[in-house]
Amino acid sequence: MVLEHESDYGSQWQAICAIAPKIGCANETLRAWLRQSEGKPLAPVTGVMATTGDEQARIKALEQEVRELRQANEILRKASAYFARAELDRPFKS
């Protein structure tokens, strides 16, 4: 069915996305059936899209920022605990 109607859509994936709900299956299931019928091995789907060099650099910078913010949060958490303990240990003024 996908092969018959592929020319009606911009790509084979668009045809799969249009036909799969009509026959009551998931897009990826229909794609797997199509690949199996064509005798092609299935490529593993990781859910991660390919990224460009700029995107990879941005991701790396964001990951570094996350690490730094986590370190800063840990320092603040420890400082807060230290000052809270010091406040509790201080003699009460009457």
C-alpha cells in the first residue's frame, strides 16, 4: 500500500505516516514491515537526530554550563547547611 501511494506524498516516510493510522499501526511498525518486505535490514532507531557541527558545539557548551551550575548549586547547598548549623549552635539571646 505504501509503495502504491508513495508518489502521492513527498517522501516514503510521509506516505508511511499517512497510511499507518488508517490501518491501525504505529509509523515505525509499518516502516519495519516495509523494510522487511524489501529484504533490507532494519537500521536501529535511536531517537537522536543527526546534528551539525554548530549544534554539537552548542550542545557541548550547554553541557559544560550544566556541570558548572550543578557545582555552584552544590557549593551553595553546603554553605547554606554550614550557616544553618552555625545559627543553631549560636547561644540564644534573651
